[in-house]
Amino acid sequence: MSLTDKEYYNLTISISKALSNVEMPIKVKHVRAAIIGTFHSNGAHAFWAIAIRQPIQDNRIVAWKFCHLLHKILREGHPLCCQHSMRHRAMLLEAGKLWGHLNDGYGICIKHYTKLLVTKLEFHDRNPRVPGSLSLRQGDLEKIGEGDINIYFQLAVEIFDYLDDIIALQGTIFNSITTFCVSSMTSAGQCRLAPLIPCIQDSNPLYDMLVRVMFKLHANLPSDLLTGHRQRFNTLFHQLKSFYGQSRNLQYFVNLITVPKLPEAPPNFQQQSDLGNYQTPVVATPPIPELPHANNHHQVAAPAPVVPVAQVMELERLIQERDNIIRHLQMETQGLSNQLKAATSEQRDVQRRLEDQIATLNAQLTHSQGELTNLRFQKEELELRAQTAPTLEQRAQAEEERAKASEEKFQKLKTMYTQIRDEHVNLLRQHGEISKQLASSTKIAAEASKAKEELQCQLEELEQKQALVQNALQQSSNDARQEQEAIGEQLQIMTQKCESLQSRYDEMEASRQAEIAELRINLERLEGELHTFQQEREALSNEKGTLEERLAEIQSEKQELDLKYQECMAKMHELELKTDHYAKEEMSLQQSVNENSLKAQELSDQIEQLRTENDTLKQQYNELEAAKALQAEEFQRTHQEELLRFDSLQTEMNDKLATIASEKDTIAGEKEQTWEQLLMLQTESTQKQADFESLEKDLKSVLEQKDHELEELNAKYRELEEKYQSLDANMERLLSEKETIESDLQDLLHQQEQTEHKLQAALLKVEALETALIDSKISGETALRTLLEACIKSSEKLTLRAIGENEMPGAGGTPTYFLMIAEELQEVLTKLKMVHENYLKDNSTNVESLARKVIIGAHLLASAHVQGMTVCNRSANIESGERKYSQLKKLGQSITTLFHSLQKTSESGTVSDRITDLKTKLEEVTTMIVDLGKQTDGTENLGDMVESELTTMDKAIEEAASRIQEMLSKSRASDSGIKLEVNEKILDACTSLMQAIRVLVQKSRLLQSEIVALGKGTASAKEFYKRNHQWTEGLISAAKSVAQGANFLVTAANKTVVGGAKHQLDLVVAAQEIAACTAQLVVASRVKAPRSSTNLTALGTASKNVTQATGIVVATAKDCSQRLEDSQDLDLGTLTVHQAKTKEMEIQVKVLELEQALQMERMRLASFRKKNYQQPVEE
């Protein structure tokens, strides 16, 4: 049902108001009007035609409201809305990507909302039984799953994805509200929160559906397979609960929706009893007034008033024209919108590039301005320096003279400092070598080297600033003396600390030596215990060797016994049952012996492993002792060297201070040198203090490392003690096992004697039985030989019979062949009955004749059943074939029961009854197949009929083409002007159509030849047509239709050329009819064609050419008819008003008559087609 203009206008107004650019939620009346419009238009086509013209990609508010409105329509609109919206998924995703680049809150929300809508559309497309509102009735879930657990598994994954998108959308909405501080009671906040209502309405039934599906999955699948499903469900459960809690706390949702409540904990799917305790969450919305479309349905159901036929036809024509115009405009608008989108995207790219260029130019401009200002400042400074240059030169000369005077004194101090620095560098090198050996002191050495490098840098800076410090030295000579005294006190404190550190190190070294001595004592004790343990292990190994020798002897004897035992088993089956018990006992004893040997081997491996561990521990301990001794010696040596150097440095510093004090009194320059020397000594003293602290840290780290090594040695000692205890326990266990093995060996020897006596008795019995067996074997072989010869002769006859049947492949599968087999089978069954009775009378001695008859009867029964099934499958009458098929199944059951009776001696008396029952059923099947053969005799000449009809079709096409050429030559000779031009166009189009049909017929003939060649096998083409009689009849019908269509096309063309415009429709109908006939021929040829056939591809191309030629004929006919009518228009200028009015009324009367005649002819055409379909016309 299409919309009227007024309804379409109202729907456009409602959607435009709903998608306004004002930041406020959509009004309910506009949503309701859009939903009603979907019911009036029977789908979402009208909604999308209006919605795509809205500025969705220009305004973010409009895009957000559009997503909300579309969600409501998919939920509550017409059931076909989801199906009609599938084609617009790409537009939704493009809009989401476009707005997803914005960071104002709406952009990310729109991106997630469009993804959710696409997920909803794809979910309903994959599950068409689920409505848009997601509300299922009782039993709908079982219909969706169809009892297949794979469908439930996939459905659970799809629901997980759907709920993930809902959770992502609500998370972005709440984040945008909190980020931009939007209140839920404002219009802006409500505009953002309104889409959460349909999200809650969707998530609630999805959660309920998911819970039920999960219980079904856990009832049919193992729990481990569903671990991922359970984890994903638990995550979604907590997210949904948080979502519902946040929504329930907002005042905006109080009067709009009742938010469902979830339980405190998720359901336990591994217990099916929880399904009974599960309660479906309830979500409710305020009642909405009943939609008016229900009244419209009632109005449609009421009897409509009678409308004149002419008005109905006129209205249909107008509606069709309007729909065509709308489609054309929609296509144009779609193309313009695509062009506009492309232009806007290009404009945005150009604008973006221009903005980037502007930004780079601005950055370059600012950089150049900064450089310009710097150049100005430099210029001003140079000008000032040029002005003050004379005074600066004088000062510089004075300063140079002073510097020369003080530099000579400074060189002396510098040489002294270089000597001290070289010595210190040597110390650093030695310290670096020590740090390579001691891993813990690497950081300290690096820090010391860095400090020395910094000191060298400071010294260079002091040399550069020598001239500036001279004035400060003259003023601070008294301060220097005080600082010198303070440095001396600090040196004394440092020497005291060094002495205390040395004493602590001596104490720790003494304690370490005492611990090492204790460890050595413990190691010596362990070595003694290990030596005793090795002696015990050697004794055990000797005992183990003796045991192994005895075990080898026992095993050899046991093998001999086993060989004898196996010979006895092969000869006599009764002895096998009696001696089975003894064999099992011997196997158990052998297993126990093997286990004991394996345990002994394991013990030897453990002892060897302990020995290797002990050797490695000794080696590690010796290495540690040597490393400790080296480290201690090197540390003590380096520490003493540092102390000596420090004392020498202290004495040198005192001498230097004395010289500096004497020089201060005499020369002011010497004061400056003493000040520099004091600064150098101060830095050296701080460096020495840092060195002492680093040495103290080294001592602590070395002591901690030694403590750690002692703890490790103690741990290894405890481990050795535990291993020693475990070895003692293993020794005791081995001794006990040795005693048990000896007792078991005594038992085995006793059992061996018993089995030897039993074997002797069994051998005597076997010899007696062998003689009796040889006698019975000779008599049985003669009987079996005679029976084998009989079976071979019967098989030879059956094989020759089958070879003879294969020489006549066309005879198989016919009623005549089945009748021949059935007659022979009746005779064989009669003879089988007689032979079986004689077999029972002779007490089962006459086996040879019975075997022959059974083999021949089985072969004939199988052949009869196969041939009968073949005749049923080839039957044209499906119902009759099904009845014969059921009768053949009963015959097969009788055959199986007969052979069961022949196999069982207890049922030998019922064989004759079974044979008579089988013969009666065989007679019934034979009569039915004979009747079927009488019915299907008409399919014998199908091959000739196909060839004759195809030849007739070729002749009809050739005659039609020649007649069209004759008409064209006649028209050129008799007609002129517009009529000649019209006739030439029509006949040329008809000629091209006939040429295309001729090519199509040729391609179809080639394809049919290929089908027959591939499908007939060793049979003939007529046999192939006979087997596929239904396809052959369709091919004959198609050929007849093409021939009739060609004749009808020639007649219509003749009428058009002779009669003018009034017969143009005859030509259109004839062209369409012959195109339909050729399509029937193409379909009939394509049914059995192979997919990879080149002839099939050529036939498809020829069919497309026929379709194009038909369209050309129809278009040419309509165009020529219009031209002829235009040439025959009335000259209204010569008519009076009364004549014009009379003419108009006559035309209206004629129009009504023609419309009524058209309606009647349409009804006649429909009834004719119906009858023609039920009873096809046969010529």
C-alpha cells in the first residue's frame, strides 16, 4: 500500500521536525507519526526516501537524532523495516566515521550509535524470526534454534556482540555527560540521554535470551568448551548491572521507563537447577495510545464502494507515473548528493592542506622575527662595546701584567697538582682492576672516576678565572686561615673513621675465618659419611649382580617353558583353559621381578648423581675460598696504599699551607696562589672523604656478600644431610625388597616343578587327540571339496550370464527384461523348495544341490530387485512408481526372511512357507510392472519426436526470416515517406531479432549434442532421450513454442506493415512471446549442461542478444506508433466549438469502451493462461 500525497507530505513534515538542529530530545508525537508512516507504506522505503535528504552529515545534532529515530523505527515500526534498511548500512557507517573525528561528545557517541544500528540490522538479517522489538513468545527460542546446538552457540556469540555495542554506547554517553558537565534535567542532557531508553529496551530481552541460550549450551556441551562464554557473560552481567544502576539514579528516566533489576550474582550455568530459580527482568514504559493503523486495517476489511473501472485505471496510471517520477528524482538526488559529498571532501582536503601551509608559513615568520630581534640586540651590544673599547683595552693590559706576575707562582702549584693527579690516576687504574674482580664495587669506581673528572673540569675553570679571584683573595686572607684550620680538623676526623673501619673489617674477617673453619669440619664429616655410603653401595651392587644372574637363569628357563606351553595350547584348546591361571601367576611374578630390577637401577642412578653433586660442591667451595683470599689480600693492600698516600698528601698539604702563609705576608700575589691552593686542598679533602665513604660502602657490600655465601653453604649442607637420610631409607627399603625377591624365587622354583608335571600329562592327551583329529579332517575335506566344486560351477554360470547381459545395455531397466527375470526366478524358487525338502529328508546329506539352487536364486532375486527399482525410478507416473517402490521394499523383506530361515536349522520347517510367500509377492510386483510398461510405451519414439520438432523449428525460423525480407522489399516498392521509414525500422528490428534467435537455436543444438554425448554413455541417443523423457518432452514443448512464436511474429509484422499504428501492440506481444519461448528453450538446454561447458557460455551470450533484440523491437514499435499517431493529429483550428466538444465526447466514449474491452481481455487472458497451464495444447 503506497502513501497518498497528503500522507507523504505529513510524514515529511514529522520527520523534518523530529530531526531539527535544536539540542533537545525528539518529541513522542513525531516518532509516533514516523512509525505510523512505516505501517501505511508497508515498510521503510518512504522513511529512507525522506531521511536521506536531511542534513545528517552537516549537523551533529541532526545525525544524533536520526540515529535515535531510526532505532525507534527498527524496534516499533513495520516488520519489514529491518529488511528495507539493510541497503543503507554503508551510509550509516560513513556517517559514524565522519562524526567520529569530533571530540565534542556527540561525535564519538554517533560513531558508537551507528555501529550499534548496523549490528542490530545484521542480527535481524541473520535471525529473521526475531522481531525488531526482540520480544519472544513461549517456544520461539526453540524454533529459532531448530534443535541444533551449533545454532545456539552462534546465537550466543551474536548476542554478546550486540550487548557489547550497547555497553560501549552507554559508556560514551555517560562519559560525555560527565566530561562536559551536562545536567540530565536540561534539554542538552536529555538530548544525549534519550537514546538510552531503546538501549535499555533492547538489552533486557537480549539478556533474558542469552541466559536461556547459555543454559541450553551447558546442558548439551562440556563445561570446558564454554569457559570463554561464561567469562564473557560475567563481564557483560556486571556492565549491564552498572548501566541499569546509573540509569535508575537519573531523575529523567523516572517517568519514562522502569529500569530492570538484575540479581546480585550471575546465574550458575553449570547447575541446571538455577534455571528454575531464574526470573526474567522486567522493563516497562508508560502506555502509548493505540496507533491509528489498526483502524485503517478495519476500514480496509470493510466492503469498499464500487469505483468505476475507468477511474481506477486512470488512478493507477497516475500513481505509476508519480512513482516513476519519484524514483527518477531520488536517483538524481542520490547522484547529486554523491557529487556534493565528493566535492565537500575535496574542498576539506584542500582547506586542510592550505591550513597546514599557513601554519608552516606563520612558524617561519615568527622564527624569522625572533632572529631579527636577536640581530638587533647583537648590533646594539657591538655598538656599546665599540664605544667602551679604549677603557677596556687599558684594563685588559693592567690585568695581563698582573696575570703574568701571578702565573709564574701558579705554575709551581700546578706542577705539584699534576704530580698528585697522576698518582691519583694510577690509584684509579688500580681501583678499576679491582672492580673487574669484585662485581659489587663497579658502581663505586665509576662514581669515583666521575668525581675525578668533575674535579679536573673545576680545575680548568679555576685556571680561567684566576684573574677574577685575585681581588677576592686579598680581602679573604683571614677567612682562608680559619678554613685551613677547619680542613685540618676534618682530616683528623677522617683518619679516626678510617681506623674504626679498619678495626671493624678485622673483626669481620676473624668471624668469617671461624665460619669457614666450621664449614671445613662439616665437609670432612660429610666426606667420611659419603665414603661409608659408597662402600655400602658397592656391596649392594654386588648383591644386585648375583640377583640379576639368578633372574637371567629363571627367565631362560621360563622362556623354554613358555615355548612348550604355547605348543600345547595350539594342539588342545581344553588345556588352554586349565593352564591360563598358571600363566597369569607367572606373568605377575615376572612383573614383580622386573619392577625390582628397575628399582635397583634407579638406586644406582641416584647414588651416581649424589657423587657428581658432591664433586661439584667441593669444586665450588674451593673456588670460593680462593676468590675470597684474593679479594681480601687485594683489598687490604689497596687500603694500606691509600692510607700511605693520604698521609703523604696531608704532609704535602701542610707544607704548601706554610709556604702560602709566608708568601702572603710578603707579596699580595702569593696570597692569591695560597687561596687557590686552599680551594684545591678543600676539593681534594672532600674527594678523599667521598673515597672513604665509598670504601666503607665497599666493605659493607663485601661483608654482605660473604654473609650471603655463608647462608648458601649452610643451605647446601642441610640439603646434603637430607639426601644422606633419604639414602639411608633407600638402603633399608632395598634390603627388605631383597628378602622378598628371594622368597619369590623359591616360590617360582616350586611352581616350575608343578608345571613340568602338568605339561607331561597334557602332552600325552594331545597325542591321542591328534590321531582322532586327522581322521575327522580327511572325511571333512572330501565333503568340502565337493561343495566347493558345486559353488564354483554355479558362480561360473552366473558370471557368464552377467557378461551376456552386459552385451545388451539397452535391455536393462525395462519391464520386458524384468518379466524375463521374474519367470526364471519362479522356476528356480520352485526347484529350491523341492531341493530343500529332499535335504531335510536325507538328514542334511545332499548339500551340493541345495548350495547351487541357493546361489542361483540369490543372484536372480538381487537382479529382479535392482531391475524393479530401476523401472520405478524411470517411471513417468510418480505415484505409480512410489506404489511399486513400496511393494519392492516388501519383496526385499521377504527375501531377507527367507535367507534367515535357510541359515537357521531351527527354522528349516518354515522355508517352504517363506518361498510360497515370496512367489506371491513376486507375482504382484510383476503384474504391476507389466501394467507400468503398458503405460510408458509412448516414450519409445521421443528421440524421433525431438529431431522432427527441432527440424520444424529451424524451418519455421528460416521461413519467418525470408517472409520478413519479402515484406521489407514490398514495403519499399509500395510505400513512401513516414510510413516507409516506419516499416523499414520495424522490419529491420524483426530481422535482427530473427537472426539472434537463429544463433540461439544453433547454440542450443550444439549444447544438446554435448549433453547427449556426455550422458548417453554406451547407449544410443534415442535411448538417452527415452531415459530422460521428462526433459525431452520439455525440449519438444520449447521447440514447438519457438516455431509458433516465429509464425506469430511474422503475422504481427505483416499486420503492422499493412494496418499501421493500430497493430503495433501485436508486434510487441509477438516479440515478447518469442523471447519467452527462446528463454524456455535456453532453460531446457541448461538443465543438464555441465557448469564448465563453453557451449553453455555461448548459449548465455546468445540469450542476452535475443533479449536485447526483443527490447529493440518493442522500443521501435512504440516509437513508430507514436510517430504515426503524431502524423495523424487532428487540425483543431478548422473545427467549431460545438464540433470540438462533440469530438471530445466521442473520444471519451471510445476511451471508456477501450478500457472496458482491455479489462475484459485481461480477464480472458488470465483464464486462458490458467487453462493452458493445466492442460497444455498439443498439436
